[in-house]
Amino acid sequence: MLIISLRRFTQKLRLAAAIASCFGLLTAISSCATSGQDIEPKFTRSSGAEFAKGSQKLDVPFVVTHQALVRAMLDLAAVKPEEFLIDLGSGDGRINIIAAKNYGARGFGVDLNSKLVELSRQYAAQAGISERVDFFVKDLFLTDIGMADVVTMYLLPEVNLKLRPKLLGELKPGVRVVSQDFHMEAWRPESIRTVRDEKGEDRYLYLWIIPAEVGGRWQWQLPILSSDQRFILEVNQHFQDIEGTALNQDIQWRIFNPSLKGDQIRFSLISEADDRIVQQDYQGRVKGNIIEGTVLLSGAVAPEQLEWKAERINK
């Protein structure tokens, strides 16, 4: 009887320990889930409003970006895990924090309102992502943005225009720039999206992709039928829009279907070889003064794909 009682007692102890362990695990899971979720409710329409007066004398006053707009901006920019996002005029930090928490991004925000910067750091700490995002009291025009994969901003029209040369000059080709409400005049956006905010009002999001610099004179040689032919292409560029004329065998041939998206360039042209018209469809990647890619020959020849390399000889 004593042996049976001891066995039963031991079994009860083990069961109690197992229950306690499971309860502790469930508590931990619940705690983690809560800590991952409770940051978003803090981003209300009045988040940071108590510090808005500190921004009234700045070039850009603090205006809350609504939650639906934040997600729409990040989706429009197609933010990917480990990409680096810089928010210019970061306010209460919500864009960087949601990008890190829900998209796996890294990055920082800058704002001239020190109290908003401190609030942003508090939110980041509460979300458990302080190692992925940070916030700084800094003039956006003096901020190094060269490491960005994505730049977001909600500024004013005149600030956007003043900022445009910095974006084009410092950001790598292919970097995505998203602005809320305000465009950049002659720089045509790649995409425009309309989003209804929490007040039921329409807001406009603009996406640009930083283009590579391709303006100037390019040359290459290409074996077409019985000879190696030399091409000299003059490219005119207006942001991502390009046009050009290629000189081949003393004939000027205009390119058609041109496209420049980031560092990816495409265009087509026709030329003559052995009294035949040959179409060439080019696609390549711009690397400074070199373009490397392929060209597909068609038309009055058997279709053939060749490697292609062009060199810029004059800007």
C-alpha cells in the first residue's frame, strides 16, 4: 500500500509539473504575441499630437499619417525583408516601426522635433525592434541617404522639389521613393495610388524609381550576318524617359520602345545588313559607363540571342 501511494504521489507531482510547464509556455507565448501586437493601437489619429507645436515653426509641420496610408505606402514601395528604409520627416516613427515589425525591414527616420524623435524611440522599444530601427534629430537635407533601398516622405510641394536633386544624386539606381499627397512636378511618377483615409478622404501616393544616368554617347559592335557592325547611340534623358538615335553604316536609326527602370534598360532598333532589315531588341543593366546584357536579332534573319556590351564614350 505504501509503495502504491508513493507511486501515485510521484505521478501527481509529475502531472503538476507538466501543467505548470505548459502554463508557463502558454504565458510566454501570449506575452510575446501581445508585445508584437500592442504597438499598433498606440498609433492613433492623435499620436504625437501633444508635441505638434514643436513642429509649427519648421518647414514641414507634423501631421499624422493614417494607418491605412502607412501600409499602402509600404506596399506600393514593395518593401522586402532586410531592406533599408529611410523616412524623411518621421514624426511619431510609425512608418519605420511598421516596416520593421510587419515587413522585416531595417532603417531610420529623421525629424527636427526632438520630442517626436524621443516618442518614436519609445514606440520602437515597446515593439521590441530598437535594434532594427532608430530615429535622429536631424535636418533631412543634411542626412546621408545613400544606403537606402526605400525612401518615404510626407512633406510639402516646395520641399519635395528642393529635395529632388538630393534624391537623384545620392540614391542608387533602383531605389524606390514614395511620397504622400505631393508630387515632384516634371519627374513623372512610375505609379499613382489613391487611398481613402480614416476620415473617408482620398489621399494620393506617388512612387518613383531612381533611374540610372544613361544620357550621352554609347558604342558597341555586333556580328550581324556577314560582318561585325559598329553602332554609336546618342541618348537623351529626362529622368526615366529616354530617346535616342543610333548611327550605323552612315544611316541614323531611331530607337523605339525605350524603357529605363532603375538600372535596367530596354530599347529596340532596326538596321540594314546584306540588304536586309534586322530588328534588334536590347536589354541590359547599366553599371556606370558600361551596359551589359543581351540582344535578340529578328526580322529578315533567323532569330538569335547574343551577348551585348556597350561603353559610354561621352556624356
